[in-house]
Amino acid sequence: MTLKNTVDRWGPVSQGLHWLIVVLILAMGTVGLVMVELPKSPKYFWVYDLHKSTGITVLALVALRLAWRLFAGAPRPVAGTPRWQATVASVTHWAMYSLLFAIPLSGWLYDSMSGLRPLRWFGLFVVPKLAAPNPALRETMEEAHELLFSALIALVLVHAGAALYHHLFMRDATLQRMLPGRRTVSGVPPTSP
């Protein structure tokens, strides 16, 4: 078994990074939406630090995933996929990569410009500030962070919807090739790499 992607399937490294990032973003997005309602207390600051530390982690994992994709390649579109669908899928993937960089960076800039105490990544080390305190731009970064997250939600819904459409209606391997293990589609085993 190869760790790299094949022409027909995402490899285990790509799958692992994909699903780990999905879980972290779901958790971080949920926390991000409710943490603004928390009363100012030690728990409030702990939750914010957890959100920020997870965001820095997602940024690093996305950089690793993109580097791995450039190294390991990507599967070709499933046989029979219309060219326009392959193009939309490619544009959607690259837009999601862009957002997955932009969201944590905008949050990091927002934190930096707020002039708050330094962030300690999961309590282990201090994360450097990206900019000096700037109350005017701080609000812009906060709005950008929220807007970019909304755009990501929209793209993820399109991405997941397309994967489910292919799985349930087209009955092809689009979704299965991102799932762990060897899967079959319509009773036909996948081709060997």
C-alpha cells in the first residue's frame, strides 16, 4: 500500500489530513459561534485561546496538506465525469484551500491588532504577533474573519453536496475514494494502484 495518492484514489495521508481538518474546523466553527456569548471569565479566555490555538493548528495542517498534494498528486476525475464538473470541482478545491489559509490568517491578524495578551499555543509557546495593535484595522479583520468563514461554509456545502450527489445518484467512486479502506462501487472493486 502506498501512502501517496494514486490516479484513482486519495492515499491515506491525504485522507487523514482531510478528515482531521474537517473535524477541527467543525469544532472550531462551533466554538467560534458560541464563544462570543460567554461572560468574561477565566473560562472565556481559555475558550478563546483554545479557538486561536486550533486555528494556528489548522493553518499548519492545511499548509502540510497542500504540500503533500503538490508532492503526491491528485486522483484524476472519475471516469465519465463531464469536463464542466471536473472544472467546478477543481475551482472549488482551490477556493477552499485559499479560504483555509485566509481564515486563520485573518484571525491571527485580528488577534495581533487587538493588542491582547500574547497567545500561548495550547499553553506551550508564545505565538508571535503579525502586526502592531491597530483598533481601526482590528474591526476590519474581525469582519473579514467572519465573512471568510461564511464563504467557507457555503463552499463546504457545495463540496459535500456534490460528493453525496455522486455517491447517491451517480453511484460512482467520487466520495468513496476519500474514505479509508478499499471500497467497492456498484459491486465493482476499485482498480489496483
